[in-house]
Amino acid sequence: MPAFEYTALDARGARRRGVLAGDSARQVRERLRAQGLVPVAVAPVEGAGPRGARGPRLAGGELALITRQLATLLAAALPVDEALAALERQARQARVRRVLAGVRARVAEGEPLAAALGAFPRAFPPLYRAAVAAGEQSGRLAAVLERLAGYVETREALHQRLALALVYPAILTVVALAVALGLVAYVVPQVLEIFRHTGQPLPALTRGLLAASHALREWGPAAAALGALAAAGIAALLRHGPARLRWDRLRLRLPVLGPLALAAETARLARTLAMLTGAGIPVLQALGIAREVLGNRALREALAEAERRVAEGEPLSRALAAGGRFPPLAAHLAASGESSGRLPAMLERLAEVEEREAEARTGLLLALLEPALILLMGGLVLAIVLAVLLPVFELNQLVR
């Protein structure tokens, strides 16, 4: 049942706002009139209706904060609808308040929390809703939400660390390219214009720089537009279908980027499986949910094969080892967890090891990338300087 935000006037003319669930806006207006209120505006909560896929998306930090606060309130024996109402009052972002209001309205109508979260699929992914459903079924919703909050916080912290590590190389590249393009397109031609009237032939490097400057000014915008169109076409081609699968397989075989991508994906898979199995979800169901968090199609294919093997009765460790896509450590720690009955703990350890591996490889990549960028940009600037100075040196020799 969709949720509707309303604005109404009470008997004293005071304005009241809230959220009600109903089959239609007309039904909500009738319910407001039955409560002695005069409806002023009734609108569906964004994302809470049949087109919920268009609803708002919550950032990782917002989702982690909501989950942690909800777990704390539920652990204090507060009912779910009251806990959601408290979170709605505390939320600062209007987008977050709308999502919480829509979820609370559905819970107040008698829906389970997991079903209410399903009305906002962009805010609460399938992994999140499956864990909540498992918590409701087992009666350990607060504990599951605590585990979910830790999972979301860990993923968000990893993303932030990787993003911050890439900030400096990105800024260096953009600034250096902007300066070099500005010099070649506008500054260098004006400086070299004085040498055209001397009657002396210009050095080959200088002529090449002038040709590049002319081409950049004449064809630069068109080339940039064509490049953008080509990049968009390639991105669209790689988004779906066999081309994406072949590209993802190739990525895993690249010298430096391949091991980095494998470590990051394995860490994401291990942490997801640890959270789901720790919440009481069976391994087979957890594999089906965890497959959606993998960004690499080749690894998704391997995990689907592992899921098929587990469905046929094989243990998780042998299923992961059979495809040969995942690191051997994944199968070893999974086997240790299965034999000791501590599978979630072993998967958590695997996630920590692979996250450290990903961070170490990222550090190595950046350690190689930054000097390479500096040398490349330094060489480009040196070529520009030489192209400007060589005519000066030749003119001095003629004067002597």
C-alpha cells in the first residue's frame, strides 16, 4: 500500500503534516476528514508507490547512521514504528525524512519492516532487506541491524579511503593537462610569432609544436566531442552483454589492476557473506544475494557456478575453489569456518585480509602512478620549453 504525505488543517486552523498509507490520495483525504481534519495537500511519498525504483537513494553514511540508530532504539525495546518516527524527527535531510516517513506509514499499516523497506529499493538494497527479513523471522532484529550497520560503515570507510587516495593523482593530471593545453593552444603561438618574420627556418620541434597548436585550435572542440561520443558508446557497449563479460575477464588478467580488482571484489563478497550468514540466512540464499554486490561479471558467473554446486550439496569451500576465480585463501578460510562451525567469523577474517591486500596494491599503484605522471608532465613541459628556446638559440648564432 503506498504512502502519502499530507498537509491538513485542524479545527483551530493549525497546520498539521504527516504521512498516511492508503490505496489512493482520495482515500487518504477521506481518512483525514474522518479524523476531523481538512486536507490541504496530499501527495505520494517519492518512491513509495508502484514506481518505487525511481525513489531517492541514501548515501552510505546516511544508511549506516539510520541503521545504527534504529538498532539502538530497538535494543531499548522501542516498537518499530515509534523508532522510525524518532528517526524521522531527527533526520536533517528532507530526502531522508521522506523515506523514513514512507517506511513508517507502511509499518503502521501492519507490514513487516523488510516489506516496508522494499518500497524504497534504491535506498535499501536487496542485501539490506534480506538481512532485515532474516532478523524479523529469527526475532533478533536489533542484533542483525547492529551487524548491518557495521557492514555498511566498513564498506563506506573503504570507499572513502580509496577515493581519498585517488584525489591527488586526479588533481595533478587535470591541472597539468589544463596548463599544457593552454600553453600549446594560446601562449606558444604568440611567443613564436616573432620568429616568423626573421626569414630563418624554424627547428623541427618548433614546427611540430606550431602544427599541434593549430590543430588543437581548429579541431580541438570537434575532437573532444567525438572522443566523448566514442567514450559514451564504449561505456554503453560494456554495460551489458557479452562485451562486458569479456572485458571483466580481461580486467582480472591485467598485471597490476587485475589482482587489485580481485582483492576488492573478494573482500566485498566475503564481508557480505559474513554478514548474511551471521544474520541466520542459509548459505545458498546468501550466495544468491551476495552475487548482486559483485561488480565484475566474470566473478558473478563464477559465484553462480558456486551457488549451483552448493545447491547440489557441496560445501562452500569446495564450491569456491572449483571455479579457480577466487583466491585460494577464500576456500581455505571457508573450509576452516565450516569445520569449526565459525563460518561468519572466518569470512570476516577473509574480508579483512583481502581489504588490506586491496589497500596495499592501491598504495603500490599510486606509488608508481604519481612519479610517472610527474615525469610525463615534466617531459611535456620540457618539450614546450625547448620548442620555444631553440629558435632563440639559432637567432643568437646568426647574430654572432
